[in-house]
Amino acid sequence: MIRVPKWRNSKGSITALSAALAGVLVLLGVGFFFFCLYMDAQKETKNAIDAGTLNVGKKALDDPFELIPPVGDKGCFFDVTSDGIKNDITDCNGKMNLRRVNRMWAEAMLFKINAMGADADGTSDKGDTNASQALTDCKDISDSLAGKLTDENKLHDYFTEIAKLNSVRMIGQSATVDPIPGSGWQTAQMKKEGESNVVLGGSSGNFFPPPGFTWNSNNLTATTRNPQPQGSSGITFLKGYHPIDLGGDQYWQVPFLFDEKPHMVARSDFESDKTGPSGWDKPVPNAFSAEGKASQTGKPSEKATSWVLTNPRQTFKASIPTGFVHIKIEDPKVQYFFLPHVGGPFLPVGFLDSTYGFTPSFPTVTSPAPIGGVLCASTTIDLGLGGDTTGRSVDELLFGYPGSNIANLEDNLLSRCNQMISKPGVTISKSALHNALSNVENIAFLAGGVTQDFYLYSPDGEHIKCRTLALAITEAPWLAAVSGNDPDGSEKSYSESQGPGAIFTGEAVPDPTCTVVEPAAPGIPCGEEIYKVQDFWQSGTGYNHCLGQVRCQRATDCYTVSIAVETVI
């Protein structure tokens, strides 16, 4: 038997082992290489799908839209089909999209609030009907928009537009990214009870509702982002995916957290919010999922699903941008009252009543017997009229004398003016309202007899002006088409207020058997003027752009005392 040396046997074993180990290392290396290729291919696919999905979220804000005509059915919402806040109707393109849908819901809400305020004031008429019609139209537009946003076929192009720009060369040099139709394309309603992108009034919820309307603070919220982003302090938003109940009707908002960028979200968060808010049959979504694949003919494909929460990052104010208030200053009236017998009372002499204007006038008026005075055949008085109207602004004509209900008119006007403002953070104060009504140019138009009709409106979504129609349409051209619209409420009379006027003189002619004792001679004071103002408010919802009308009646009451005594012969 031949024995092999031990050292030769050991050496052969080591060689075989080394060869086997080398083979394993090569296999591991090749496997690791392909694993890296697979991981890179998966990563590239995921990045491409994420990019496409994020583009879906961004494009969904603007591209799917419902067209709203400028007039006719649903035309009441045309003035919020703009991303601007300058109340410039030429900026409106009639497209209602996800970015603007909260503006539309908020405007419909204001129509309802104005109708409810009129109901409480006892002046409702067509307002309730118009507010209901606006809500019906708003739902129709919103439902149709929701349908377009949940139609995956409309979203595929947004996905492909960006996804195809991402490299997936690990799949193959000619690999492409395409959407996978089906269950991977879904929508969700995320961030329920979070803030929408619509604010009320200025800072700290400075909302001025019409008199008689009480706002439920549960419909409002501060930003729900934590920590609060810069610029959100003190701002009050309408709640999103929260039923805003007004008189049994529900109004809605879509949550868009303040200044939050569109971003990818976890599948678990998306899946938990796929059910819409209770009560909203066809909620408008704010989150989308997309599924796609990267593939090349003859090679394995990679697929992925992503989820995005969108946000326009644009805040609007609840407003009726093309709303206006019509102010009518009627011809002032002069009314005459004489004392027919001792002990009164004063009696009106209606056939002597007339009107005066907005410049001084000095009529001489003669009252015949038996109302010319006690035992007087007649009394001739020399008046000075216009002391309450000459040089007076619209503000002074409306609010010249304090009265118990004048505050209600002021509150109604303040509420409507703030609804005209579109710029977030801007609030019209009482002083700003009175400053607008005090426009000095209107004094000249009244004095010159040019017009007695004026309009309150906002030309830029930030300020309030009161001007004649001819001047108003130069900076708010939309007024030309709507200024003739009447309010849809009934007119309410506010209690009359008054103040002392001038003392006037006169001359009495006694009965043949009498002698005048008061006044004793011409030029002696024999009467007093009383200035009066009565304002009428006709409420408007704003559905037809008219938010209301003020009718101002001013009068001068002239009380004459002429007394004669019987002459003893």
C-alpha cells in the first residue's frame, strides 16, 4: 500500500476549499450586484411614482373645474372665480376649482346669513328663496367638481406628465413610467375639523354679522398646525369637513391647513380618512392616491403606490366681492303746523307742504284762515330752509341726529361693507364706514342737483367708497350691469329722530274785530323749525349683488304761533 504524505493531503484540501469559497464569493457578489440593481430600480420607481402623485395633488387644485357663467343660473358665484383679492371682475374666468371651492361655499353661506338676519329683523321677502337657490346651485357645482376630482382618468395625465421625466434606467434604458388604472387611484378627506383656507373678517375672528344673526363659534377654528406657522396668529378660519348649520341648511369647507405645502402622506393616514364627513353626500376630496409602474418590454417591471395631501397655500376671505349698497337721498320736505286755538294742539296744513333742496332757500308762506292762528285771518311767515341739508355729507344726512334705531342701520351697513372686502386681515371699522359716507364730492352733487343716488362698494377688495354711479363705474365697471338690481328683502322703517332748527319770523293779519298780540309786529319771532330724519333699510342677501338699500327722508316741520284777541268796541 502506498501512503500519501499528510502534507500533500492537507494542501489539496485547502485548494479545494479555496476554490469553493471563491465560487461562493463570486455568487454572493453577483447576487449583491443584482440586489443593488433591484433596490435602485425600486427606489427610482418609487421616486418617479411619488413625483407623479405629487403633481396630481398640485394639478388637481386648478385643472379640473366647473364653468360658471357671468350671468343667469349660478352666475351669483362668478365673482369668486378668481385667485385675486382686488374685486376686479376682469380677473374672473368662470372656472370653479378645488383652489376656489371654499370661496364659493363661503359666499353661499353669506347669502344665507343675510337672509337669516333679515328674518330676525322682520324684513325678509325673496331673500330666503334666493339663499336656498344659491345653496342648491353651490351643491350642484361642488358635486360636479367632486366627480371630476374622483375620476382617475382625468388624473392620469397629471401623473404621467412628471413621472415620465424621472429616470428609471435601472429597469432598462428605454423603460417608461405609466399609471396602473384601478383600485390604486383613490381619494380621501383628510384633516377633518382642521382649518379651511377661508377666514372671517380681520384678525381674531372680527366678523360683523347682520343684526339679529348669532354666529356659532364652533364653526370656527384657529390653525391646527403645531407649532403654529408664522403669520397665523390671531386668524380665525372656517372649519373644514365640518357641517356649518345655518337655519337647517348645511354649508361645507375643505380643510387646507394654513400655509402647508402639498406633501406625501402615509398609507395608514390616507386609508383612515377615505370616509367623508357625515352629512356631505359628495365631499370634495383633498387627498389622492396614485399607482404606477416602471417597465421595459421583455424585462421585469416595478410598481409602487403613493399618497398625497394637497393644499393651495392661498387664504381667502369670506366675501361677496361685487356686492353693493344703494343709498337714496329723497327730496327734503317742509311741513307746516299752526295753532288754531288756544291750548292747541298744533294742526298740520297739508296743502302748504312742499319740498326743498340742498342749498339755502327763503320762501314766504301765507296761511289763510281759519288755520292762520288764533282769531287770525292769515299769517305770513318768512322761512330759511336748507339749514339741515346745505353742505351736509351723505353721512350727516343719514346719521345727523341720534336715534334709538340708528345703530341698527349702522350695524347693517357695517356688516355689508365687510362682506365686500376680499383681502384677508382687512376689516372695515365704524369710523371707516363713516369716512366713506363723508366723501365731500357728494356734497357738490347734491347741491348742484346732479344726483341723489349713491353707492357703497369696494373697488379693490380692501377699501370702501361711497360715490355716484357715474364715478363708481370708472373704478368698478361691474356696477354698470348690476346697479339697477333691487334688494330681495322688505323695507323696514327705523324710528324717526329729530333736532332743533331755526327760529323764523312772520306777520299775522287778525280777524276784522281782532288785534294781533303775538307776534305784535312784523319781524318778531313767531315760530320754530324742527329738523327730522327718518331712514328706511331694505335688506339684501347679495344674491343679485345688491346687499341692501337705504332710503333717507329728511323734513323740516314749521310750528307757527299767531294769536289775536278780540277788540272791544
